[in-house]
Amino acid sequence: MKKVSFSQFTTWLGCPQSWKLQYVDGHRTYEDTIHTVFGTVMHEVIQDWLDILYNQSETVAKTIYLNDIFREKLIELFKQATIVNENGEKIFLADKKTLMEFYDQGCKIIEYIQGNYKKFFPTNNVKLHSIEFPLEVDLGNDITYVGYVDVITYNELTKKYVLYDLKTSSRGWNDQQKKDPKKYTQLLLYKKFFSEQLGIPLDDISVEFIILKRTIFEGSPYPIPRVSRYAPAHGKPSVNKGWGLFSEFLDNCFDEGGNYISEQSAKPSKSNCRWCPFRDNKDLCQHGVK
């Protein structure tokens, strides 16, 4: 049985050949960056804090000092991601100045959420349903979708669920980014699969991105929030549209027996090739755009 994920879908959507090289041919590699480390730590700190908010006390959640916790987790993961080269030299993800900049930015995000949490995470009649809720859905043909929802809450009065996805970002999302299917399709799939897995009507589930901005434009004539929420259209037509996009991925990458379709075309472009792990590997890909 083959497992697929949203990251596989976005890789294929960007460049089918890159998907093939990574997931079919086994050339997939993962390298930590200061951005991935920061994102992981922010998720952990906020998720742990939400457990306090909903399961312990709002007063404690509002007053607990999280900066030290964030600092310890950031340094710990930073050290784990440090490698030693063949000469015995340590290769760090970033220099000390950059690390401190990320720490300062993370503290500002945390402080903003603590001071404005009801804008993002209402508490009246609301319970924390789960954190990192596992989705495992049989898609047929021996293919299983696997994913995790960052945060889910449940309103005991309205009987409604909210599925949250936490996203760290340099400056937030502009209108073009919000319309990018690589972003909004994720929550549409989560809604569909959560509904099917637990037998909950689609109408009782809403979805939101919580966008955590490392930096904000200081010269703006109006205040820019450090954290913002974005709820993409997620009615049944939108969910069906998202599922349609994902189905294209399945139809193009797997045959009726669930086997990989290895014939995949490259989709070179400046944006696709810029972040491609094979951009400098001419043995595997000769379509790179500089």
C-alpha cells in the first residue's frame, strides 16, 4: 500500500518530474533550514500553549512566560540540525545574529497571540478537540492519504468544528498567494477527510489558516498585525474543486492497480526551479531554469 500526502501533491503540481525523482526513483532528501526549524518550534510552542488555554486555565495561558520555553526549544532543535563535515567542522544552519533575529521574531508572534488569542481561538463554549489529529484515508487502489491537522476545536453549543493550520511566513500572504492551490487545497482536503473519517457533515466543519508573520512592514500608515487568520472558501463546491485537483494528481501518478506512473514531464520555470532539489544536478534533471 502506497501512502500519499499533501506535500506529494504540491510537489507534483509544481513539477511532475520532481515528484517522480523524489517519490518514485527514491532521490528524496530532506535538509533542515533555519526556516523549517523555526516553523517546527513555533508549532510546538503554540500547540502546547493551546492545551493550557483550553484544558487548564485562561488566566495561566494569558500570563505564562513562553519566551524562555521558545528559546530552549529553538536552541535544542538548532543544535540537532547542526552537522559535522568530513573535516570535523560544525556546519550551522545560520549565524548567531540570524538565530537571534528568528528568536526575537518568534517572541513577538507568541506575545501577539497571547494578547489577542480570542481573535483566533475563541473559548466560550469551545473545547480543544485535538492537536496533530491524524488523518488516514483509504483512497482505493491500495493508496492511503496520510496527514495531520495542527489544531481542531469543537463548539459544544453550535456543534461545529474548526480545523486550524498554522503557517509561518516571512511577511504574510498576499492575495495571489491566497489563491494558490498549493496553499488552500490543504485545508479543503483536511475538511473532506475529517468529515469522512469521523462521519461529521461537511456543513459542521470550518477551516482556517493562522498565519504567523516573522516580519511586518514598519513603514505602513496603518497597523499590521503580527498574526492574521485566513479562511478560504470551503463550502461543498470548493471542497469538490479541491478534491478534483487532488484527483488529477492521483490519476496522473497511479494506475488502476495503485502502481506508480513513472512517465512524468518536467515543468521548468523560474519559481519551480529556484527551490527544486535537483536544480544543480544535471544527471537527474537537465531542465533547470536559472
